[in-house]
Amino acid sequence: MDRDFLPTATLDMLRRRAELLQAIRQFFDSRGFLEIETPILSHDAVVDRHLDPLRVTLFTDPREPSRGETLWLQTSPEFAMKRLLAAYGVGRGSPDPALAIYQITKVFRGGEIGRLHNPEFTMVEWYRVGDDYAAGMDLLADLADSILSRGKAERLTFAEAFRRYADVDPRGLEDYEIDLLLTSKVETHLGRGRPTILHDYKASQSALARVRSGNPPVAERFELYVDGIELANGYHELLDPAVLRERNRANNVARVADGKYKLPEESRLLAAMDHGLPACSGCALGFDRLVMVATGAKSIQEVIPFPIERA
Amino acid sequence: MSTYRTGDFRKGLKVQIDGEPYLMSEMNFRKPGKGNAIYECTLKNLIRGTTLKKVYRGGDELESADVEEVPCQYLYKQGDTYVFMNTKTYDQYELSKDQIEDAWKYLKEGLPVSVLLFNNQPISMTPPPHVELKVEYCEPGARGDTATNVTKPVRVETGAEILAPLFINEGNVLKIDTRTGEYIERVST
């Protein structure tokens, strides 16, 4: 008999999942965050060299299902959430100058299958207008403490983590070498005992974070690690649309050099940033991995009822 | 010859590196959220049995290895060469003592085995998980002693020495696990 219909997560695990979802909602609700929902299927996609969104054809004629507009399954709800901030959180007379929003949604990333990866996973993402870099990290540390009860997170700069655990200065390394050392040598030491917030990334790894000038300049980007597992990624958000346009262009050039498809460089996020995105900090957390560290599960397949092979 | 891209990498894949066939025995996908996909692979050399750990990045490629497992029958030994026959095509293959390794212990005429071919050349052989072999020589059995945890060496018809319980006698047929080389049970007396 084919046993593939069976879930890979136990019923007890599904109960723990539900409890953790509730705890996260309570954390944000009690701080005045508004829970929102935005599209999973969008005309826009985050333009990142190493994120490959899945493509969907929005056909109009079911007799020709491969003809129609190209839409993308979201790799994170970042664009739509920032559009809400630009619309409702800016300037005098705006409906809410201290707008804070969060959502818990499914996101998709092509080609990512492994012990810590499933192409479809659950993301918790939040933004708060007015938060600077430090406030963004404080909020993430509070969330980790509130959900996992492992004490106050240790703060560690990216450069210090590489010096300490890989005995190297990351400033002199290529991005690929950084990723290799990060996964093979550095990550395993992070978040042991208490959580670790890694921050001040190399500027070349800024994604949608601001870059703080200095020598060297660093990206105001932070990540949460627990038990050696990357759980969350946050930014002091980039506000300048010209900088984002340049990063999108560079990422597409790199994607083409890698033999990958191009992604749309213009987006409604850029239009929103042209209009004006309020200063804010935001963060995205992989909920399935949070369940893993909270329960001691060894793989993401243990916390998802139907991972991709059985979906 | 086809190629596998990193997206195809998975446990069990047979690939070719520097002209030699390898089995991908472990594959770990790792990726920082915003970073490069990294594929940590453990590769077993199918000719020498050695293992190799290699790291590939998203977009890398490996050549596939033309490796095929074919059902065969053991025919005979000639000097240090063991001769097998493909039971479907009747092709004959020769493997050396080094290629056979410890499995010579189980090779009795007519034994069904599988032979691994790389580019149509035999490179290794796997016996079935269990074989039945007759005891050719051993010290006399202790009557009534049915304990299986006390053993003595016995020589079976292939010339190999196996550890068997004290009650085993010459002429008995034993079932042996070829993966561990251990006695399982007495099949007949």
C-alpha cells in the first residue's frame, strides 16, 4: 500500500504548532500591531540573486492555460506590507503615524529542499513605523525571549562572528566564500544556550537594508539564530528608491550571469518608495524553523504535515 | 553522457568525477536565507570504495556515470580471476580478487549475484544478502549443546572460515549473512 498519504508531523507536533502560532499572535496583538493579509500571488517579486520565486501564469482562457500574465508566488510579503506603510503610515495627517503591522503567511522559494528547507513555508513578518535599527533588534529579541524563554539574545557583529568562529576577516572575502564559511563554520556556534542576533552585515549582503556609511560601510541588517539555525532576518529598511533600483539592476545582471531568469526590476514597491516610505524597521521569521527549535525537531519535515514530496 | 545540475542532486545519484564513478551517498542542501545554495555531498567511489566529501554551489554540474547493475551467475574461478555470466545476455565478465574483496567467501558455483558495470566494464560484485553453504570441515559437534552464543570456526565448501555454534557438524548446511559474514541458522543436517 502506498503510505505517502500519511503526514510527516505527529499530532502532538501539530498541537505545539498551533500553540506557537497563538503565542506569536498574542505577542503582536498585545503590542498594538495590526494583523493583515496581502496577496501570495503578485505581479512583483523581490529581485534577489539567490531567491528564485515560482512563476504562475494568470490565464484568461482555460483552453490555453499557458497563455497569460506572469505572476509570482511571494518569497516574502515584504513588498505588499511596505506598500501599506507608504499608504497609511506617512506624514502629518496620515491615518496612523505609528503604524505597526504583522502577518503570518505562506511563502514560496523555488529549488529549496533540505533538512531546513521546504519550497512552501510559513513566514511571520512585521514592520513598525518609527523603529530604528536598535528598536528593530530589540523587538526581535523580545519576541525570541517571549516565545522561546532562553534569555536575552546575545548581540554579535557579522565581522566579530567570522573572526571568532572562522578566524577570518569577512571584509576580504567574496560573497560565495562568506556563505560557505557561514554555513560550514560560523552558524553552528550561534544561538547556543541563548539566542544570537547577528548584525552589521557586509554591505554586499545588504538586500533591502540601509547601508550605514563608515569604514567599512555596513548593512543595517540583523538575523536571529537559535541552536545554530537561522530563524529571522530583519532590516533597518532602505527608503531610497534610487538605491533599490540600482540593487535590482545589479541582481538581475548577476542572475543572468548565473544562467537564471530575470525578474521584473520595476515594481509597485518602487512606486510606493517614490511616494515615500516612512522610516521603519521590519523583520521576517521562518515559523516552521521556530517550531523546530521550540520542540527540538531535527528536520523541517517533522513540523510540517505534508512537506513538498507529499504535498 | 548527460549532466546533473545541483537541483538534481540527491542521495543515490551516480556521477562521474575525473573519469571514475561515484555514488552520492549523502547530500545536504544548505542555504543562508539571502545567500548561495550550497550542496554538501558525500561521494563513494564505486571502484575503490573510498569516500570523498565535496561542496558544490548552486548551478554547478556533475556528469552522470553510465553505471548499471546486472543480474549474473557465478561460474568458476581461474587463477585469481572470478568469472560471472549475465543471466539475461549470457555475456561473461571477469573480476579480480581485489575487486571481489571478501565476497569470495560466498561464491559457490551457480550463485546468483549482481555485477556493477561502468561503461559496460565490470567493476564490482554484490552477493545476495543470504547464502546457504555446506560445512566441509569442523571439530565434532557437542551433542545437546544448543547454545548459539558459543562458537567455533567451521570451514564451508567455498574454503571460507565462518564462526558457527558448537552443535554444528560436517555436512550441515548453514545460512550466512553476506553483509556481516555471520552465521544465521542451520538449514539442514
